Amino acid sequence: MLMTLSCTVHYSVSTAIDLENLQSSRNCLAEWSRIWQLKISYMKCSHLYINGITNSHNVSMLLDKLATVDSVKDLGITVDSELKFGKHIGNIVAREHARANLIHKCFFSRDAQTLMRAFIVYVRPLLEYGSCVWSPHFKSDIDRIESVQCRFTKRSRFLNNMSYRRYSQRLMTLGLETLEVRRLHQDAFNV
């Protein structure tokens, strides 16, 4: 019987004793899985050093050495060893630009309201997923995320004659807010 178990364990290691305790915990988990005949796929396991701190100690579970990674994806959000989300933002922006292009390509209707409804249903939730965790504070990241909606509204048939700099005017015409404002509202209501 092969069981897939996905979990993230956060453990602070600052001394050699902490390192021994961490290895002991891993060994206990491996022993538990052996006793209950629930195999762990060690090839899918890895560890991430936070803040660029590296350790020459081989991290293992029983005889299998665990891979060291620079970033990890958990619950759909990618975080790197410096606890930054630039890679995550880059991934979602690229994926959602492609999805927004598919809406323009696949929908026969060129009605701006219909296309915006499709954008709101199929693209925007993925741009906003987990934003309370990764909400950007760098202007470049904010602009990269906003570029998806900006480009989509620019391609709308009745709005494409407006200047690229008139993104705010296009949003007012469609009755929408910027993605940044939506994230700020969401943060205010989650407090």
C-alpha cells in the first residue's frame, strides 16, 4: 500500500542538539511508516534552508538522503529560501497571461462585458489566490501582476482605441478596480 502524504514541517535549527532532534524526528516518522506499512515516497521529499543558511549535514530519512531545494511550492504558493515570492509572482503572471489570451482566442463574442465576465471568472481568482500570504510590496511585482488585467482590457474590442496609459479609464468604463486595490481591500477585511 502506497500512501501519498503531503505536509510541510517548519523546524528551527540553531544548535547541534536541534539538528540531532530533527534527525531523530525524521527517523521516528520513517519507523512509524514502516510499522504501519505506509510507504513514504522519499524521492518527493526535500528540505529548504531559510535565509541562505546552509549546512553541510546530510539530511536523510533512514538511508535516503533528502534533496536540498532553493524554493518550494506548498498549497500552490512558491516561496524561496529568502522568503520572497518573486518566483511565484512570475509563475502566476505567465500562466494567467496565457489563460487571458485563450479567452480572447476561444470566445466568439467580442462584447467587452462578456469577455470581462470570463476574465473575472477564469483568470482573476487565480491571480488573487493566497494573496494574503504573498501580497507584493515591490512596485515591479505589483506592476507585473497588474499587467495581466491591463493587457486584457486593452485588447477588448470597444476599449482598444484608448491609450495604453489610460488603464484607469478602461477600468472605470468597465466598472472594475485595479488588482492592487482589490488586494488592499481583502487585507483590510481579513484583519
